[in-house]
Amino acid sequence: MDMMREANALAAAGRSIIHLETGQPSTGAPSLVRKAATHAIAHETLGYTEALGLPALRARIAAHYGERHGLEIDPSRVIATTGSSAGLMLAFLSLTAPGGRIGMARPSYPCYRNIATALGMDPVEIACRAEDGFQPTVAALEGLNRPLDLLLVASPANPTGVVLPRARLAEIAAWCRTFQVPLVADEIYHGLTYTGSATTALEVDDSAIVLNGFSKYYSMTGWRLGWMIVPESKIRQVECLAQNLYIAPPSVSQHAALAAFDAKDELEQNLARYAENRMVLLKGLARLGLEVPASPDGAFYTYARLPADWPDSVTIAHRWLQETGVAVTPGIDFDTIDGGRYVRFGYAGSTADIVEAVARLQQWRLNA
């Protein structure tokens, strides 16, 4: 966010800025969603909904799991949330308490550890190797010196774009069952994959809590609407937490989101653009001398390692922004120990912007 603020200030001063630091689609919500929102504004009261969400939306999300994963999910297990971030908080609060130890990969989305810390919980960062796709392994879990109260995994992951293979996810789920560690899976980037679909944790463990939402694939970040799938035993507890913390998710967003599942043609066009951007960026980074040590098969990020003789990621990010107008995110955001040697590139913008960003960085390298 600091990089975005600095980039926006430069843009306001008249500089040409290419935003590769952002974690959101550059496109707005699908046209069907916007039409549904307009209809809801005209014809619905748009007061509070049930804390768990509109029954019609919960049923539609449950049906989605049948369509995409072949799973039969009871709609009562589906909970609409105020963005997947609220789902993350609800999952933490329903599974542990202040002092609880929450396992998570390092590198990973910084809000995982920040939310855990804000709730008085203990984020336990699991150092994940590039050769393991920066994702946890059972061996890494067995190497922890104290037990966990829950384990959080993300697939596809931010910042790496790595997708957990089904076999590895199944091994992790089995380890969690053996040691009675609840499993929470952040699947907000589902739908955004390039070499095959991502496995939902529910395929390997029906007792897992799954987080997802409309921000990324559905291109609805500002609508602040997510969902979670919880075991039957957790429904009432999550409902009480949600009622007290949020009352209910945004009503107009829920009505509009019913149309999101019918917007596949438009959404798949976005995905095709991301796929093209991904290839342009990967080829450009290779020419620039940056290594991408783990294949970014999902999301819209690439996590690249800086050459050993380059400055740290914060210095490089500020230099690139000032000297080229290309904004990226320093890896230190995602890994406070080893992230100084990495930068994250987001490629959810236009292909023309990705091409131009690569050209600017290559020119910078020639002039450096």
C-alpha cells in the first residue's frame, strides 16, 4: 500500500505510472452483475439480510461447488461474508482464541499474520522452500517445535501464484486430521489458473473451512463480498460472531452477485488476458535476469528473485518507481526474513501495460 500511495502521488504529478504492485483486477464487475445491482437498487429494500447471507445466494454458491468440483454442499454450510477478509477473521475466532498458534506459509499474504496478531493470536510462520513451491509440506509441519491450533493454506497463493497439487493438499489434510489441527484454506484465487484447475480443500477434507469470494476471479473487489464453507458444527458459532461483528454483508452486493455465476464468458476473457500477460512477463523477467523459482500457475502474480549483486527489494522497488515509473511490491511484505531478495509483480492490468513495463525495466537494466 505504501508503494501504491507513492505511485499514485507520482501519477498525480503527471508521471506515467504502470501499476504492477496492485492485487486486484483492472476490470470492473461483469456487465450482468452491474445490471443486477441496478435492478436491486430500483426494486429491493436493501436493508440488512440474514447474518449468514441471502438464502438464494448461499444456495447458488453451494450449486457452484457441484458444477466446478462435483461436490454436494448443503447451503446451510455456506456463509456470505463481508469480503474473504471477514471470513478469515471469523475462521480464526471460531477455531481458536487469544494465544492460539496459527500456522501459515512464509512467504504469504501479510494480512494473515497481521489479523492473527490483532486478534491476540500467534502467527507461526512456516519457512517454505522455493523447491517446494513456497508451500508447506508435511515434513515442514513435523519440524515445528510446538503444536498448532489451526493451519492456514492458500492455493493459488499470494505472492507466488503457486497452486498446491492435489496430492500435497491431501497429505497436509491427513496430517491435520491425525494431529487434530483444523484446516483453513484460502481459495480466493480459484478460477484463476493456467495449467489445470485448483483443488478445493473440501475435496480432500470435508471438515476444512474454505474461504473464497467475488473479488478476484469475479472482478468485484470493491463490492466487499466473500463466502466461507464451514462444517455443520461451526455454523451457529460463526453466525453469532458475524451478527456481532458485521450484522450482515452488503445487501446490494449480495443481490448483484447472484448474476456473477452467469458471467462466465466475460470472466474467461479476463482470464485469457491474464494468461497472455503472464507469458509476456515471464519471458521479460528472464531477459532481465530475474529468476522465478516456483511456477506461478495461478492468481495473477509472479514472485521473482533478484540477482545476488542487486540491492534489496525495497531499494529496487523505489528505484524502479522513481526511475522507470513501474510500481512493484517488495518481497519483504510477504516474508520479513528472506523477502529482501524478492519482488512481486502483479499482471492483472492490460497486456499493453505489461509489455511497456517489461520494456522500461529492460531499458533500466541497460542503463544501470
